[in-house]
Amino acid sequence: MEDLNFRKGDAKTEVFGSNRMLQPSPVEKIPDGPTTPEIAYQMVKDETFAQTQPRLNLATFVTTYMDEYATKLMNEAININYIDETEYPRIAVMNGKCINIVANLWNSPEKDTWKTGALAIGSSEACMLGGVAAWLRWRKKRQAQGKPFDKPNFVISTGFQVVWEKFAQLWQIEMREVPLTLDKTTLDPEEALKMCDENTICIVPIQGVTWTGLNDDVEALDKALDAYNAKTGYDIPIHVDAASGGFILPFLYPEKKWDFRLKWVLSISVSGHKFGLVYPGLGWVCWKGKEYLPEEMSFSVNYLGANITQVGLNFSRPAAQILGQYYNFIRLGFDGYKEVQQNSMDVACYCHEQIGKMKCFENYSKELQNPLFIWYMNPEYDKTAKWTLYDLQAVLQQSGWMVPAYTMPKNIDSLVVMRVVVRQGMSRDMADMLLSDIGNAVAGGIYIGSNIVGVQTHDIAQGAIALQGKVFFVVIHIKNSLGGIDNAPSDSNADFHGISQAVIDLLAIIAEGHDLERELFAGGVYFNGGGVIAGGGLYTQCFDIAALAQPCLGSRIDAGTEGVDIVVAFTFQGAIVVAEQGKH
């Protein structure tokens, strides 16, 4: 492909020697002409460079590492659509094999050669399929009894993942929430049963609660539910949301009863792309037997070369993840999975123990049930602390770590926690690096851009003005010697990345400190007499930090926009923050 934007010269430098690399990436319109794959690749890679360290993302549950052979297999299947079973019949068979393996991990009692289950894009779809099946079974029974079926409900703890809120809304099924408390950290069976009635389609315990990493006691729930159903004449079932725990419990706690060994557990869902160890885009759902999968959920089409029957909310779906899952089953085997999950658990336990020793923190639970855990500020320490867990999250991000801080579910939403999810790919050395970064951050107080700006986030937030309105223009002027930088920012050796990150952090602090909607934009960096100015409309060709400002990205307001007035400026150890407010 010829690219007219290429300059003539050394082929080794043609990408970065092209005119295209001097042009901004497209924002609103598709470019007029094509470019070479090398340049397109580099432009996309450059824009996402700061986000391409997924193994340091301890917020996500999804797999961020697979070995080279798994990756090769999946890449070779990237153009295969699973739904085309006529064209790719062996992949359909492989899918059935995966369902068999998963169902048997959960002690399926089904005698048929092929167990009853379905492929899903992720555990969200798998959860919905389990919920829909329970709803349709309940509705059919109510219809047969001549009873109304317009007010279905299901029962779950407030530790639910958002998919269940989606399920309730999309199918108009009432979600009855059992509150979690600091004393009752998992689903209370007796409280759950109090919310049940003849319109309850199922109860949903969770194995690996997203908020806490804890497991609901399914065995205790099953026992209590059995007595309840016998007393009332109901037949309320259990769907287990095992998005995380479904690939942990069979390997680390095989004796624990939470699965199809229990009487009222009729369906289970799991994420293959979490502790199933496959890259994102894979979920599984299995039923105890064919009789529990309503016929109405199977759809046949004949326009792809043959009659194809499918169970799922989606139609087209990638086949690569099936290959990745089956590869892992063969490559690792039961013992290999057990070793990987045990290593993840051991690293998580180590981090849990070490964080629990820090005087400023308290762990939420004494023991771990899955390779993830949460902690919060020690209440006594918090009374005088000049930083928060949100500040700690921001500091860790500067080192590449993503360790989320968030509020707990309703009823305990005043509690702010941090969470670490340990997945395949996190070693003990990485854990030590994380702990070291946390320890260094809290040793003398949390510092934003500690090598750039020697000021505490709390103090900056407190010093900033109370802003009103929704769109702001923020200018931050960083002086030459700020934070111990001996060379002026205008010097080619200056730490422009660090300065830019400090600017972004300060913008985020202003938004956070004043409960704004984060409609902020850092347009670029301007070098002026030894200073750095960041803000919409002050961009020059020197260094664009828009990509780094993604967390604050929103409405852009240019300098000189009509109706923009200077509100205030304050100085703190050499950093001048000027905020301008739009009158709208």
C-alpha cells in the first residue's frame, strides 16, 4: 500500500519519519485515505501505551496472561464464528467437550453422554441464561396451575454483580435484596427465606462475591430451603453465580458442597475468562439435567447451511475462546489447574497478611476463600489521616498498578475499601513490589507525583476553591524547580511524563474534592518561560497529554470561550492552580 505521507529515506525509520506521525490521530472523522499497517499499528499502540500493562491491573478479574501456545491457537481462530457449526463442526464438538468437563467439575449427576449446558460470551450472559431458565420453569408451572404469573421475583444478597440488576430490569423481575452488614458478610439463609413467596423463581447465592471475595454458604442455604419448600409446598430452586468460585472451589476445596451434589442447586454459571484462565469473552452455564433447560430457550435456524440449534442471548460469537479453554484443560489437567489456583491463593494470602500488619489498614475478613481480598482504613488512624484510599489508588496508578478503591454495597456504603485480585501471572516478586509501593506511599503520607510535586493530595483538595457548574477550564503552572527537578521543564531532559501525570492528578483531585462530574480536559502542555501550562486551548506541538488525561476526559472548553471568568488562583509549594468557570 502506497502512503503519500511517507518521506523518502531509510526504510528502518519510515514509520517515525513519515508525515503521518506528525498529524493528530482522528477524533471525529475517518481519514481521507489509507495508511500502511505499520503506521496504523504504531498510532494505536502509542495511544494505548500507558494502558498496556494488564498484569499490573489488580482490579480486574479477567485473565491477563496465557502461554504462547494458547495465544497462538486463539490468534489462529480469531476469524472463526462459532455459530457456523456446519462450516466448523469440530469446534461445536469441542464446545460440547468443554461443557462436559465443566459440568463434571461441579459433580453433575446427568447420565447422558453430553451434559446440559451452554456457551456464553461471559458470566453475565451465563447468569442471565440461568435466571431465564428459572423464570420460564416457574411461569410454566403457574400457568398449568391456573395462577397469575405477572409478579416474579428472585432473592440475592446486596453483594450482587451488576448483571443481576440488568436481568431484573430487562425481564421485569423483582430483585429482593438481602442486606450485607459488617456482622453478616455473606447471604443469610434465614433472611433470604423471609423474602421468598410463591412468586420466587430462585435464590441466587454467590461464590466469590465481587465486593469482598467471600462465598455464600450454599450448603446451609440448601438445607434451610429444603425445609422451607417442604413446609410451604413450593419448589424454589437455587442458581449459583460462581463467576469466580466455579473454577476455584473444585480444585482447592473439592470436599466443599456447593454444587450439583446439593438437592436444590439446578444451575450454575461461571466465567471461563476469570479463573478459567482464558482471555476475555467466555462464560459457561450448566443445568442439573435436560429437564431444567426449558425448550423455549433453544432456537433453530436453517440459513447457515444446515439446521442449527442454539441456546444463548447472543448469536455470532468467537470460537477462539473455546480453543483456549480446551487447550487449558489438556495442557494443565486437574493437577495443573490446582497448582495455578493454589499459587494465586498463596500470593493473595501473603499480600493479605502483610497489608494486615500495616497500622493504617484493617482487613475485611480474617481468612481468604478466593484469591482476592479487601481492606479499609483503620478507624483510629483515619481520624487524623490527611489522605484517603482514593489518594492511595491514584499514587499506585503512577507506578502502573490498578488497585481500586470503592464504597461497599448499600447499608454499608459508608465504608471505603481497596481490593486486590490475584490472578495467574502475579508472582511473589510482583507482590513484594506492590507491597513496597504501598508501604512507601503511606510511610510519610500519600503524595501525588511524589517525584514531581511534593504536596499531599488532601491539602491540595482542601486548598482548591468550591467550584460551581459543570464545565471548567483548569490551568496548572508548574515551576522550574518544583519537587526537586533541577532542570527546567523547558529543558529536553526534563521529566515531561511525570509533569503531565502530576497535572492530570491535580485535575482529578479538584474534581474529586468538589464532587464534580469529572468533565475535565487536559489538552496539552505549553512551555512558557520555564513553566508548564496544561489545559484545553493551550495546546502547542510540544507534548500532547490528552491520552494520559483519559480519567478526566469530558467536555472541552477553550481558553477565550465567551462567558469564562477567572474564579481564583492559589499557590502551594510552587504549583499555581487557576480555575475558570463557564457561566452555563
